[in-house]
Amino acid sequence: MARIGGRSLWLAWPAGVFCAAAVAAMIVLAAPGIPAAVSFVGDTLRSATSTPAAVETAPAEPAQDCRHLYSQPLWSSMVWSPDALLWQRRTVALSTPEAVTAASPTVVVTCHWRGSAGRFVETTVSTVTPEGAAAVSTTLAAQGFACAADGDTTHCARTTGDVVEVHDLRGDRWVSSTLSGWAPDDYAAIVASHAFSGG
């Protein structure tokens, strides 16, 4: 083997022996942990390929406040909209006071979002009797709303200029939304879903 200039053979041998001894000592110290490491890796691989256990979750409850009326993406988009300000209150539906009078609803929550340049979005969730729900549908249809039944849900909507009014009724719940100059994607469908079943 060719010698490299400037290397001292009498220093290289002791350094090599010292390194070999250090490696041997590390192997001896690590040996007791090898079975545990092999077991850990095996358990990790088995758990990654096995079917996860079913996790029981409580059924979602219908939304009772503004935070739970919105999905996380919709909530974020509303909160971060320019000049957005939320009022949570218990006032009757903004749209069609005639329907409110006919139904005599009990308000669960009203969420009023004010945005920039006078635009706003307001949703009222109320409970109504079966007779009240029928009165709402009849009143809305008489006022020019397009109403349609889809399974157990009645959906009524009307657009006047830049104001969109949407009403959804299912069971004892009435969800009324008014959007003026502000139309977040799928707003009415999302709030109705959360109002009826929590999402």
C-alpha cells in the first residue's frame, strides 16, 4: 500500500485501534436495545397496515350558535372578509315579515355579518310547528318565491337586484338567509346543513 506523504504510521495505528475500540463499545452498549428496537419497528409497521379501529363519535347536534352554524372554511372566509363584523342575536328573520307573522317562530339564533360598502349577510334559525312550517311555505310562494320540496326539506329562494333571500324548512327548523351584495360560495346550503344536523 502506498504511503501518503506527511502521514505518520506510528500515529495512524493507535488512532485506528482507538476507533475500532469505540465502535465495538457502542455495539456492546446498543446490543440490549436491539430486541426492543426490532419490536418497535415491527409494531409500527403492523399498525400502519392494519385496519384502524372504529371510533365512536357522538352524532352532530343542530347548530345553536353562530360559530357552529358555519363550516370551518366558510367561517374563515367570513371572518377574514374586509371589514367583516358579526352580531349574534335573537331577532326574527329579516326577510318576509309576513311569513314570520304566519309561523310565529321561536328564534334559536340570528347571525348578522356586516361587510364593507354596506353589504351584509344575515341568517336566522328558528323552530316552528308543522302548521307554522306549512304557513311559511304558503306565504313565501304567494310572495313570488320559487319553492320546491326535496325529500323532507322545502327550499324557497328569490333574487331581487343584488339581494338574495333563501329559506329552508325541515322538521321543526326554519333557516332564513338574506344576502345583500355578498354571496359566499354555497352559503345557504352550508348554514342549512349545520342548522338541521350540525353539518
